[in-house]
Amino acid sequence: MATMDYISSKNIVLLTEDLLKLIDARLVKHGLKVGYVFYRLLEKKGGYEKFELAEWATLGTLHDIGAFETENTKDFKKYELKNVRPHSIYGFLFLKNLSPFGDRAKTLLYHHIDYKKMEGLDYAYRTEAEYLAFAEAFDVYRDMLEDRFSLDLMKQHVGTRYSPEAFKHFMELEETEHISEKIDDGSFYDELDHILNYVMFTNEEKENYLRLLMYCMGFASKTKVVDSVTSIFVCDELAERLGFDKDEKEKLYYGALLHDIGMLAIPRDIIESARKLTPEEFDMMKSHVQLSEDILANRMDEECLKIAVAHHERLDGSGYPRGMYEGELNQSQKVLQVADIVTGLTGERPHKAPCTKEQTIEILRKEEKGGRISKEVTDTLILSYDEIMRKAKMESEESLTLYKKMSKQFESVKAKL
Ligand SMILES: [Fe+2]
Ligand SMILES: [Fe+2]
Ligand SMILES: [Fe+2]
């Protein structure tokens, strides 16, 4: 839908890393190291354009993304050494269904598979999968064994566990480029950062990827993803009726898509609490706006950012985090405020049934009369309530269907693997 000059391809990748760091910075760092080794190996092998290397590097950094769903990510040894399948499968499915990586996503499925077992595999990117598996093992063992680690240990398993070709390239790289040293002194970050300049997503791929970012919120709470989808489409319908131009609509779309992204850092039992939150917990909940701002700032278009972070502001200054007043808020920000409220009221919650249409309208009217939300936006919503909500709910149903589809796929891949 978008022309998408609102964020660069590289910033989308960096945003993903920043976002996942909110859950587990160590796991993200492991991802970056693996992504780096993986990309250097492929570069050494040769035959790739720079943008291809950049995309493989990106994929490599995300290789454990499934663990955010299937594991307590802090149990690093458990899923990286013992029970390696769940996160490999979910990571593959997550990227297959939500990212622009297409068939390449399958390399994640094989990142813990021995070289020998991959031999007969009919897969176009088998070599890349073998290289990724080598990069993964290198970093995991080096990280765990520390001083006791040596490449001789890995050498014993070349041809069985590890690809001889990947190992050979790695040894040469060690010799000439001192890969291990670069990892230890942190200079690999610069090289990784540099290659990411060559990521070139099409507009459609960018849109795809940003949707993936929204779905990452599901690692903390699926409800929040479903809610975000609802509010995107309420915004879209309102924008249409309020006569927004294409550019305004798109900015609102991406503002709405990312507005709650900071929720990823809030513990699930607080987000989905069925009881009343303590004041401290409520403050923690409120901090999601600042967290969203922190990670979106300098990466995302300023206008989109401003829309996203004003969704809990109210026209009478009673909102948060800034306590802004009507005069400081633009129409797009006001639209997302109303959309967010109506989404909350009509959504499924552990502590309450969804509000009926009558209840929702009554509450919205009260807010509007109290001078907290825009009269024009509220009127527009109420005037076409059924139509707007039907469409929005249909779209959010689709995200639930996607989750169901992924869990079905998970079971069937597990049975086959
Ligand atoms: Fe893994
Ligand atoms: Fe890993
Ligand atoms: Fe929020």
C-alpha cells in the first residue's frame, strides 16, 4: 500500500534488533555474531552480490527468533544444545509467513542439523543452511567453552557435523582476517553494520517486514498484535472518511502499526493481567510508550513516530506520557487515540467481556463531551460504527487465523522433521 520512504531498509533491520533486545540482549548479540560469521563465510565462498550478502546477514542475525516464542530465552543452553527443534521450527515458520525472505527462511529450520543429515536434502539453499549451522555451532561452543574452546574440537566433526567447505573457508578467514579477534574486540559490529547498507527491500518487502515487527509483539502478548491490527484498520477507515490524502493515510498506517511496539518489554502477566494493576505495575505498563519512542526515534519517519507515541495523550492534557493539549495534537494523532480506545473497549480481555456497541458509544461520547478526545473523529466513528468495526474486526480475525495456521504448521513440521 505504501511508497515507504518512511524508513530505510537498514533501519528496519536495526529496529528489529533493538526491539528483540528488549526481551533478551544476550540472545540478540549471539544472533549478530552468527549473522556476521555466516555472512563472512558466504562472502569467502563467493558468487553473491552485496545486497544478497546483506540479506543473508540479516537472516543469520534472526536465526534464533523462534526461541522468543517457544522458550524462556534465558535458558540458552537448553534450546541451543539439547532441545533444539521447537525454536528452529517456529523461527522458520515465523519468517516464512511474515517476512520477505521466502524460501530462504527454511535455513532456520536446519540451523541445528548435522551436515551429514543435510546431505540428501532437496533444498535450493542447502549450502547456505550448512554454513549457517557451522556459524551457529562456532558461536555457541565458543561462548560456552570459553578458554577451553578450540577449532581443533570442531575439526574432529568436520564431514559429519560440519560442512568441510564451511570449515575450510573459516580457517582461511581466521588466518587472514582474524574473525575471532574481531568478535572479541567488537569490531565485527562495524563490518556487519556496513554490509547492512546494502539491504534493499522493495516497498512491498518493507511493508511485510514492518508487519513482522508488529508480530514480534506477540512474543509478549498475542492480544496486543490482534489489537494493533484492529486499530490500524479503524484508523484506515476513519482516515478515508475524514478525507486524508494518500501520504497522511500511510503515515497513520505505520504509526498505528508500531504504536504499541514497546509492549514487548512489559511482562506478559502485567499486559494480560485479569486483576487491577498496582500503581507500580500501571506505571510499568505506561512505560511502553516511552519504550516505543526510544526504539523508533531516529529510525522511523518523524511524523509516523509522532502519531505512534501520542496514542495515550488526551486533548485536555490528562493523557500520558507528555500531557499534551489539543492545540499540540494533529488530526492523525487524534484519530489513533480514538481508534486505540475503541479497540480496547471492543477487544477480548481476561478481566472483562468486550463492550457492546451501545456501551462503547456511550463511553466514547462521555470522553468526547469531557473534552478528552476529538469530537470530529468521534462523530465520524459513531456515524459509520457498524461498517468500520466490521471491517476492522475482519482484519484482526485474520491475524488470529494466521496464528492458528502457524501452530498447525508447527505440529506438522515437527512430525516430519
Ligand atoms: Fe538455535
Ligand atoms: Fe543460535
Ligand atoms: Fe498503548
